[in-house]
Amino acid sequence: MFDYLVVGTGLFGSTFAHEAAKKGKKVKLIDKRNHIGGNIYTEKIESITVHKYGAHIFHTNNQEIWDYVNQFADFNRYTNSPIANYHGEIYNMPFNMNTFNKLWGVVTPEEAQAKIEEQRKAAKIEKPANLEEQAISLVGTDIYERLIKGYTEKQWGRKAADLPAFIIKRLPVRFTYDNNYFNDRFQGIPIGGYTQIIENMLASDRISVELNTDFFSNKEEYMKAFPKIIYTGMIDQFFDYRYGELEYRSLKFESIVLEQENYQGNAVVNYTDSETPYSRIIEHKHFEFGKQPKTIITKEYPMSWEKGSEPYYPINDDKNNEKFKQYQDLAEKQSNVIFGGRLGMYKYYDMHQVIASALTMAKKELN
């Protein structure tokens, strides 16, 4: 009956299913959760669109990807401008002239650069070997101690000196008064939330969806019954952890409805001290400039991952990447299974990167 089984209804699986259906293929999608959309799932509570699994801001430099996703939803003009709270002191992010002025009283880019250079020289770091050294090389010791160290160690569950340097390279550093976190040309939030994107991707009579369905409860039968499987779950779980478990970080979300119009004045506030147990508070209404009489906030607690919890972030250090390579070698020998998405590829993908990789794979597979 079906040409493909897609395991997971997140962006990767749903993009592939949409493209396959356009080519006349019949696709069945299954998902262990009780809803479609994976981690970009949004739901309405008190008429506010709530990002159930954390803040998601769509951004890309790719015109083709921007045009593609705009088929499925209308986007607003939201600009990601998070702020950092360090023991009640508020700083702009990403690190820019507003941050430097608040911290040091400097006014010009030249003054800010001189201050960072002074701290960089004092630290005597010639070749950064870990995240801590990389951060100090980029922005100096003051910003590292206040705005990076505590947040990062909460997020990853280990000392910054034990984390790879590449993680911090995602953070922009600007010598302008610009609070826009991303450098991309296109940015926004779908008006009414992300779930509609997946609903519209899957709105075809050639696509069938089953929720509350765990691939691993019937893996052998699925493998026999479908000529091709698109698998977007954990690659190590697919192979029954043959080489051991890959490491992930998980998250716990604590959401509260508040009888007030505005709680923190911004969609995302990062708590960068080590004492606060949560890493950030999201106030969902600000993603869509909401004026509702109530508000909803979500506290985000980073956690260790263990079997049974949700994996959110792969820990791409040398040890885990080496183990992943072993699983990838196994995956390449699977003639009827294609692995994709953040978990299937054990890679930190942003949403636009997930869609791009799914389109690339679909083009190769369907043409």
C-alpha cells in the first residue's frame, strides 16, 4: 500500500513526506507522541500560542528555503533579541556595543575592542583548546564570567573547560548597537504557531499519519512491510545501542499561566548565573506581539539525558563523534533505511538546515 514509512512527524520527516506525495508516492508517518510536529509543536492556551518544547525562531539566509516554508504559513516580523539576567543585572545579547557599554562604560567600538584585547592578553591564551579559552579569546574574562560560564555549564552539564571550543563559535559578537541575535536575511515566527506548517505539509490524501505509535514496539514488522523507511529518531537506538549510548542533553519545561498582561517584557530571558536552576524563561505571547490579558511563561531546565527522556541536543565532543561514526557506517549499509534529522544524523541542526537536508535527500531519493 505504501512506498515509504516515515518515523517521526517533525520537520525532516514531514518535509520528505510532502515532497514524496507530490511525486505520487504513498507515505505513512508514525510518531510516538500524541501530536505531529516533533519539537516545533505549538498549541493554543488562553489564546496564546505556546512553544511546547522551547523557543523556536525561524531564520535563514537561503531565499529558496524561506520561500519554501512560506508556502505553509504566514510569518511575522519577529526579531530574536534575547536578554541576559545575571543576578538581576540585565545585558543585551548577542554581545554588542549595548552589552559592552553596560559592562564597561565604553562608547565606541575602538574602546570595546581595546578592553577585550586587554583581557585576552592578561589571560595568555595563545591557541584556545576548549570552550572556556575560546570564549575568553572572543570577548574577554568579564563577559565570560558573567554571561557565558554559568549558562553554558547549566546547559551542557559539564565544566566549560571540558567542552569543545566550537560550541561558542555560534555566538555572534558585534561592535555595533544591534540586538538582533541572527545575521540572516530572513527571520520570523509563523502567525498562529508552527503546528500549521506540519499540518499543511501533510495535507494530502497520499499521506497517512498514526500517532501514539512507537516504531520500536514493532520494528521487525515495519522493516518487512515497507520497501523504504525514513528514520528520524536516535541512530544509536535504531541499532540497539550496539556501540553504546550516544550522549545527549535533555530539557524539562515548567509552564505557568499568570494573571497579568506582561511578566518580563521580552520573549526570551537567559539566566546566566550558576545559582538559578533554569537556563531561561520564555514568555510566549511576545513572539507574536500579543496583547492578551493573561500571559504564559515557561522555565527551561537543562537535564542529563537517560533512556526514556527526550533527547534535545547531541553532545558533539570527540568521544561521541567517534561513536557516531561507527553508527553512521552501519547506517550506510542499510539499503532500505535513510537516516535524517537532528537525532538521525546526531547533529545540531537549526530548522532551516533540517528542511534543506530533507529537500536534498528527497531530491536524491525521488528523482
